[in-house]
Amino acid sequence: MESLRIKAFISSFKYPDGTEALREIEIELLDGEFAGILGSNGSGKTTLLKVLDGLIKNIDGYVLLDGIDIKGLSPKEIYRKVGLVFQNPDDQLFGATVFEDVAFGPRNMGFHEQEVKARVTEALRLVDMEAYAHKEIRSLSYGQKKRVCIAGLLAMGHEILLLDEPTAGLDPMGEYKLMKLLRDLNQKGVTILMATHSVDIVPLFLDRLYILSRGRIIRKGRPEEVFTAPEDMENVKLRLPQIAELIWRLKNEDGIPFNRIPLTIGEARRELLNLIQLNL
């Protein structure tokens, strides 16, 4: 049975100016899960990730990390297990070279230099950046910088990654490569929770999904359970994945008898082939 890594209940969180950013939030993250928080800009995704990472603790409620309330944990105790990758990698990178940046965390944790080198080498291998160890950070592409940010957390031994819009600013190929990297890390045992507003990548990679709107989780479940009708998505300033939107309209507006609404091209292809074979 999968163990529970993070369990949170946030009845309310308000910023100093009185703005309520989160309310009535219940969220769980299982060991080995690849989950997502889907929401439009301003829905509260970044704030929620900061709460789960312990950067924000003055909440009405609790966040349990492996069963322990993070309010009672030191930053070092939290960061030994969980780390947050910010949306803009330039907000997170400060070392002159890739190696120096990734090595900062393990050195700060007190590991001797041989262990630091081993951790950095393995982390860079996991994100396919070994060949760039001695490159200057400023010479990297945007996508490469994102990989270095992830490597920096892996080198510290993080078992749980929280990612804020990891594909933002990437072209379609860069987006796919980064998501494949995250899936590969997940299959190696890293637990991942990512915030995104990119609905088309969700069905391809995520096990479970939370939809966040105006600081509240309004729906949760597997992607096929969460994505229903276009109107439901429009109400939270989102849309269905493009292939799902097409099939939904063919079914509900043109009367084509699809048994289900597929979310990926592969699923849609199988549904179409079934319909064609039935009508031959």
C-alpha cells in the first residue's frame, strides 16, 4: 500500500493586506505519485506550493510531512525531503557554474567534498546535464536552467519535488522533454506535485489532478474524472484538452456516438477506429 507523504488541510490563509489566498483546501500526495494542481493565473497555485514546502507557515490548518506537522520542523528537516522548483529558474540559480550551483545544497548540509561531488554527478546524470557540469549558468538555455534547478534539489536528497509551472517559457519540444524528464524521475521513485495551467500535458503524464479556482479546490481525481464538459472548464477559466474538446463536440453537437471522451490522441484514435469498424 502506498504511503502518504504529504497531507494538508488549510481552512484559510490570508496575506498581510487581508486578501484570502487559500480556503478549504484538502490535498494529499502519495509516495511515488505524479500529481498536479491545475488552475488559471491567480488561482493560488504558487501560494499553495509555498505552504506545502513550509515557506509559508502562518496558516489556519496543518501540513503533515510523513505524518509530522511542518510547523514543528526546522527548514533543514523539511528540505531534506521536499523541495520547490520556482517558475523562473533565474530566481533559483546563483552559482557561477552548473557544478557550483548544484553543489551548494549538499555543501550547506555538511557533506564532505567527495560526497558532494558524487551527489552532484548523480543529480546531473538524472537530468541529462552531466556534460554541462563546468558550463557557466549564464550560457545555458531556459530549459537547461530548469533542469539544473531540479538537479540542485535531487543532489540534496529530496524525495518529493514541488514544481511551479515547470513548462512555462518553453517551446513545445522543450515542454515535452521536460515532462518526459519528470516522468522518468517519477518512475525512479521521486514523488512529484506540479502546478500548471497547461491542460494538454495533464492527461499524458499525471496520475491525479486537483483543480484550483479562486483559492479553493473545486474538483479532484484522475484526469478522466476531472475533465468533463467545456462549460465546467470555462467556469474556472480553463478549457478541455484540445482532443477532448473536439470529441466532446462531435458527440454532443453532431451526434456521433462515442462511448467516452478520450483525452489523448492515442485514446481518440482507438475510439475512432472502433466506430469505423462498427459501421463497416
